[in-house]
Amino acid sequence: MQPVNQPSPRANVKPLTHWLIYRGYSVRFHARNRDRVTGVITTPDGTADFVYDPANLVVTLPDERIRINEHGWELEKEALDA
């Protein structure tokens, strides 16, 4: 059990999991710490590696960066150069 005044050593992935559910994706986490979460998502088009920045609520995929809110709703999308 974590002491009351200590920050959790793991990232809050609730916004990310809501986003994944809304999109109908499944996920396999590779690494998860307070600053960064990595893994693979499975979409109808195949699989893609992702990096999630929990502090800024940003999901980075190979071809786009998506900012979400605390409920997993997409706020902003940015295409990335391949």
C-alpha cells in the first residue's frame, strides 16, 4: 500500500483505456511508469506501437499524435511525418 503523501510510481492509464475502449481497440502494455506508458494496440487495420504521456494526456502512434482529456475524448490530432 502506498503512503498517503507519496505519488504513485505508476501512471494513471484510465484516460488512455477509455480512449481505447471508445475506439474499439485492444491493448498490450509493454512498460508503464509515472512518466511514460508503451505498448501495442490492435485495431481493425492491424497493430501499432504507441507511447502514452500521462502527464500531458498525449497518445503517440507511428503516424499521429492525439491529445485526449481525462475522460478519453480526443481534443486534438496531429499527423506525423513518416
